Amino acid sequence: MTMRLPNFEYVAPATVDEAARLLSDPGRSSLIVGGGTDLFPKIKRRQAAPTTLVSLSGVDEMRGVRFDSAGNCVIGASTLLADLAVSHQVPPVMAIAAASIASPQIRNTATVGGNLCLDTRCNYIDMPETWREASGHCLKDGGEVCWVAPRGNRCWAINSSDLAPVAVALEGSVRLTSVHGERLIPVEDLYHDDGIACHTKSFEEILVELLLPSGGTRATYRKLRRRGSIDFPLLGVAASARFDEAGTCVSARMVIGAAAPAPVRATEAEEFLIGRQFTDEVIGEAAGIASGPVRPQDNTDTGSRYRKWMVPVLVGRALSDLVADDG
């Protein structure tokens, strides 16, 4: 079956201010496009129907990596994932996560901002329009029921970003800009635990850059997927920690992705780890604690039970990675 893009206006502003003005125009139904690797398939499936696409590809100020006066690593939202994957300026875990995304061809087009702002995914919504009409529209598609959890009244489509869990684990922030001004918020606050209203930024706001604090944090990312490339994560676990000279954990962050509409902080496991050394027993107990609140749904290409079983496995491997940094 051939799926074609509908007609729309494509504009390519040269500055963030110009892009913001276009997005605020009430006469347009506009969407931002970076690389378009996720958005264009959604438009083909008629999950989105913009009259105007505002491309950020010509906004040079949104590309590249630099350090600000506070020592933060600042990553422009239009930086290609391919460039991020080989950068020696960004935290190594961010490069590793970028390299795990999709394929070389897609990474050469997809952007950092696009991955952070991915729309939520689900087996029932990521289908052609004719399939969705035949099966019945779900909540995210304008229907009255979530086919993943029909007895509930909310959408369980999942956040499948690989960069988001890592950015949350690193205590990163994002800068958002619109005609109404700019604001800097923690990455964690960019996401809302709702498959439909999955982002807290308004449609007029542009994610301009990602800021990551530097120094003293060990971090890792573990990804579960069916194949070794191309696939979105079935689960993703990002973990970071700081240790004193004796090897005792003084702070920890653990974030589980691709299990809910927003990245999930395993706060109880984080608190458990503080004041402890990462022995096999401590890692095993922390992994069990982290998996407790995670409730994967049957909305990807593997069952929810398998993904639930794999949560403590991936958490355990991630925590072991942090200990292995000693070597």
C-alpha cells in the first residue's frame, strides 16, 4: 500500500525568532519539523494534518555543541544524531545513546530535538488510516476508548525516546522559546504521563537546546530491542551516580524509558542506593525495587510480561556498568 504525503506549505526560516513568529500565526496550522524521520511517516498515516511545516534545518544557531559560562554542555536541538554519536564534547553516555538510535541513514537526518520531542507510540495508533478506521479509532486517534486498556479513560501510548531517559538521568535542562519569551526547565518536566498530551511545552514553543551539567557523574544507558539496530526501544534504562573516595554512592538517578507515556524515575531505588556500595547484593535489591512501579502495557511488538521481566535485568546491568567504571 502506497502512503503519500498530503499537500502542505513548507517554510524554512533562518532564525529562531522567525520560526517562533510563524508558529504563533493563528492563520496557520503549523508543526515544527527537524529531520522529519518520525513526523513524515505520521503525516503519511494521517496521524497529523498540518497545513504548514516550519523547518528548523536552516537555523544555524540551533546546531552544534558548546560549553556555557557555567560549564554546562549545551547541545543545539538541530544537531544531527550522527554528529552527537561521535562527539567527544558531550558526556559519553549521550553519545552512546545517540549511536543506538535507528540506523546510520536515519541518524544522518534525525535531530536531538526531534528525538527529545518524539510523539508517543502504540500498536493501535501507528497504523495506516484505513486500518485504524476498520479497527475503530482509539483515544489518541479521536475515538472513545484506549484499546490497550479499554476499561480505563486514559491513553497508554509510550515515550520511545532514547535521549530523554539519559538527559533526565544527567539532570539536564531544555531551553524553550516562543514569541512570549523563553524558559529553562528540567528535562524531566518536559514530559507528561499522558499518551495524548505527552509534552508540557506549548505548540508555539521551540526546543532550542539541551543543557547538561558537567563533572563527577558516572552514567550509562542500556537498551532492549528486538534487533541490534533500527528498532525503537522496548525498554531503556539510564542510570547515573556519584561516589565518594571509598566507593560509596552519594547520589543516584535511575530512569526507565519506553514503558509509559513519560520516562519513569525509579526514586525508591535511587534512595536505596545512597550510602551504599554497589555490591552484587545491593544491585540485585535495587533492581527489584526499581521494577516495582513499572507497568508496561501490551502496546509494542512484544508482550508486557516480557518487558516487565526485563526491567530488573536491564537495571542490574546498568548499575553494574557504573561499578565497572572503576576499572
